[in-house]
Amino acid sequence: MQKPSLPKGTRDFGPQESIKRNYLIQAIRQQFVKYGFMPLETPAMENLSVLMGKYGEEGDQLVFKILNSGDFLKKSSRSDFEKGSQHLLPSLAEKGLRYDLTVPLARYVVMNQHALTFPFKRYQIQPVWRADRPQKGRYREFYQCDADIIGTRSDWNEVELTLLLHDVFESLKLRDFVLKINHRDVLFAMAAASGMSGREIDFCVVLDKLDKIGEPAVLEEMASKGGNTHKLKEFLDLLAGTTSSVERLKKMGEQLPASKGIEQLLAYFSQLEAFSDRQFKIELDFSLARGLTYYTGMIFEVKPTSVKMGSICGGGRYDNLTGVFGLPDVSGIGISFGLDRIYDVLEELQLFPESTQQTTTVLITHFDQESFGHGKKMVEKLRKEGLPCDLYPEPGKIKKQFNYANKLNIPYVITIGSEEITTEKYPFKEMSTGHQASLTLDQIISRLKGND
């Protein structure tokens, strides 16, 4: 007999986990709607021509490819095998599982450009797949919750997404986090000043590893790519500065006087001053690079501060993504919340409310077949009142029925016997305290609704 198993990097979610995940999705969706974003869904699979070349060389390797149906080798040849995987892949696979929600959004916008009203604000909450090495907080199948604005270059969008981001985490009572920001133009200017003009993406990829491998290893790897490590060391010393974000920006501006990114970041902080009542948790981090190649402007990344975990939210501005699909000059900006990592953080910090521990409010128990028949009418009336309830589905010892309620954390139990059918008053027990009262069904409904 075959032992069942799951693919590495994937998980089952039982009832309690699913309830908590639904709570998260609902809380995030509520904030998206509050900020004027509209829902969108795209297919789990995309043509590889849509996905490949958008995430950099490392990202392309993490796209799950789907073998062509039927005889998937029929389009391949011996020469394809001899030339290697890059030549062989197109003949074996034409589709792949989506790597993120941003590239499918760009594809959707281009295909539906004449039906959309710009700026187009959409939110999307769906799973994505990456053939990454599974580890804590890193899965091969996980949910992203994205909010993007397409068709405007207004710098208000960066501010609005900052406000949205803080509102999402406040709604989840998650206050131990830091929002790190940077600008791709600043990074590219740093790369040019470090002797890596034309290899900006390589520069960003290495610099993005600073937290993981440390400064000496970053300098060593940058030197192996031909970078000016002396100049890079000057930048890294500035990165470690403890002065205010605005002061550090001005100092970096002296090093990179032609950088538009410095001006835009200064304007961003200036706009935030209008929200003096907000407790922003923002940190300027010149080492923040974000690995995806399509970012062109300001970039975001959120990390928890009291739990050891990678980023739980990230995003940025991208000006050229729709251009690769034939619609140039359409700027976009977006942020993505990592549902699975946020779940893990809230679980570790015990921030899920007690209400997420159960869904059924009341269980109807019964002594015999007649009582069971009476319970059918009662459960129908309770459900019509919008109260989550259940009727124990078969005759059994009353102790067994109560144990069932305890195991499922059902807070209230109604018991029906012949006397209760006659008097139309039922024992209504609060399981946590053991308190019991004899009430009519209308009185029970009133109490469950909090009217009594």
C-alpha cells in the first residue's frame, strides 16, 4: 500500500488553519476595498512566453514548467538535446505556473486596455508557485495579496500604498514591523559609481544579499564581478549611518548629484509630513534592492521585528512592464502581502483573535429519534436567523454529543428531550462556564445575538 505524502514546500490546511487564513484574507481584502481597489483573478497557468525573462535569470529558473499534454517529446529533436535545456525547453513545455501576480496583471492590462479605465486599481488574492528550496517561511506554493495601480506616475501612489500598508498591519494588530524603502535609480547610480555601469542588475542582486551574507562577502562577490570595492565600501559605510532618513538622503545626494531617485525619495518623505498623526515605521535602506528586474523606481519591503522571518510584504514602481507586451509608457506601482508568512508571524505572536478558533456557535443535541426530528426544525430556524449552528447527525449517548461539542470548541449546546418538546423550553448550556438556563428558542436566539 502506497504511503500518502505531499510535495515538498506545500501544506494542507485543516479547519482551524483555514479559518485563520480566511480571517487574514478578509482583513486584507477589507483594506484593499477601502482604498478603492477592484478585484481581479487570473489563471493559475500562463504561457511561458509571458513568464520567462521578467524575473531575472535566477527567477526564470524557479518558474514551474508544465509539460505539454500527450507526447510531450514529439516536438523535440536530437539537436535540441545536444544544445542543452534552453533549446529543449520550448519543445517540451509551453506553459508554466504563475510565479507572481504582477506579470499576469501586466498581461491582463495589455489584453484588456480598451475596456479599462485608467488609473486602474486592482487587488488580487491568489496562490503562486516557485521551485525554490523549502525552508522556514519559504514555500513552493503560497498566497500573495496584491494591490496595484496602473496608468499613472503620480508620486501620491507611493504615499497611498504606504498608508494602505500601515492600515493592513494595524487591522491585524501587528505593530512589530519595519517598512524599508529605497529607489532603483539610486541603486543604478551607485552601480555606475562603483564601476558596474551596464551591469546594474548584477549589482542589485549582490547588494540585496547584504543582510544574508554580510559586508565582506558582498565586497568579495562584487570584486569578482569587476566592481570598485573601494567606492562600494564608501556607500556601505553610508548605509550603516544612524542619522535621519532625510539627512542620509542629502548625504547620498552629494555622492550621486544626478540621481532623480534622491529627489523622489525626499519628496516622498515631505508628503508624509502631512500625516503627523500617523505612527509610521519607515526606514531608509540603501542596500534594499528587491530581486525582480522589472522595478524601476521606489521599492518597498516589510520585515517583522520581533520574529525571525524574511520579508512579509514588498513591492515597488515599474514603468516598463506592459511595454514588453506591446503597450509602452504605462507606469505601474504595487505592493504584495505574503499571506503565508504573515500567518506564521501572527501565529508565533499569538495575534489571532479567539473568534477564529471556532465557527459553529451552537450544537443541538437530542435523546431519541423524536427529539432528533424536533431538532431539525430548530436548526432550520437558527440558521434562518443567521446563527452558525449544527444538529448532531445521529442518535447517540448524550455524553458523546457533548464531547463532540468540546472537541470542536462549540461554545453553546441545546439539549432536546420529550419534556423539552412539550414545554418548548430547552436547556441552554454555556460550555466554558458550565452555566445552564432553561429558555425558549426565541430567548436563545436573542441571547446568541447579544440582545439579552
